[in-house]
Amino acid sequence: KQEVTQIPAALSVPEGENLVLNCSFTDSAIYNLQWFRQDPGKGLTSLLLIQSSQREQTSGRLNASLDKSSGRSTLYIAASQPGDSATYLCAVRPEGNTPLVFGKGTRLSVIA
Amino acid sequence: ETGVTQSPTHLIKTRGQQVTLRCSSQSGHNTVSWYQQALGQGPQFIFQYYREEENGRGNFPPRFSGLQFPNYSSELNVNALELDDSALYLCASSFIARPNTEAFFGQGTRLTVV
């Protein structure tokens, strides 16, 4: 059974800092991995999707990497801003058209 | 902003009652999945609908049921509500022939059972 873990559970950084959020999964046989952002009480906003054959994806100040063999993904946020404050969730899709398996998220606070 | 819309946004129900939540999927998407997110937890898969039939279910009891309509919109029904059913319910739409594309989520329905 696939399990997803995100460490740390919470993180507080000063504005302008570069930071890395970590995601690990127990079964390396995944179809893809998706990073989401969730504002308090709101739905999920998709940030990046990495297919199993890819090593990384970039969107603006965000870069996500995937190392399937070690069961890890990282989300790198450059030059953090207070508007980046949110919970970041990592989810893996074990096979095509199977449901997403989520971690519990990392709650990020960027202090001005 | 995604094209997935959920209604209502908030709901308060009494234990033992029944509730129906609604979801309109993104244009072009034919698969709808429902997730339950308890406070401080990641979303947990409830079930998925494709071509108006359930084609996958998580570890939820039969009192959680659903429907998908010909226009791909969907309903989640929960009977005999329990206090532990209080959560954010999320709907996600996708296209079944393209599993390597992003799943898009709605804004969620916050259900409180008292």
C-alpha cells in the first residue's frame, strides 16, 4: 500500500529565502506525482505534475524534482514571498487512472 | 481558477441526517473523484465515477454513495451522518484517457455535523 510522507509538517521562513519541501513515498512504482497548494479552508490548486519518466518540472519560482528509485520528491521555492504562505500537498498516482494518494502536507509561513 | 465547481460551500447538518453535495467537472473531463479531508490531514479517496458508474472506491462505508450524470457532473450522498463525517469534501475532475495530465479540484464543501 502506497504511503506518502511530508516533512516538515510546518515551516516558517523570512521573506526572500529559498526553501525546499520534501515528499517521500514508500512504493517507487508510481505513474506520476503532483504538487498542490491549499489555502486555509479552500480547495487544491495544482502547481506541478511530474510524470514517472521525468526528473523535474519548473513553473516560475517553483521547481519540483523526482527521484523514483529513492522514493523522493522535492519542491523548491525560490525567493519566497508572504503570498506563498499556504499548505503544500504532495500526491502520487500509483498507476494510470488510480486515485491520488496524498501526504498530510507542509504548512508554510513566509514572514515579511 | 479551475473549471470545477462545488456546491454548497458550507453546510451544517445534524447527526443522523442525510446530505447531498454537488460537483460540476471541468469542460472536457469525463471522470470525477471525491475526496474527504479531515482537519490537518491529507485528502482521502472516497470513490471515482466514469461513464455514470463507480469505477473505484476507497475505504468508506456504503452510506457514502454517489452519482454521475450524462453531463459528467456528480453528486456525493452521505446517509446517517456521524460526527466524524465533519470534513472538507473535495471533488476532482480528470480525463480518463489522459492519466498523465493534472487533476483539477474544486473549492470544496465544508460539512459540519453537530
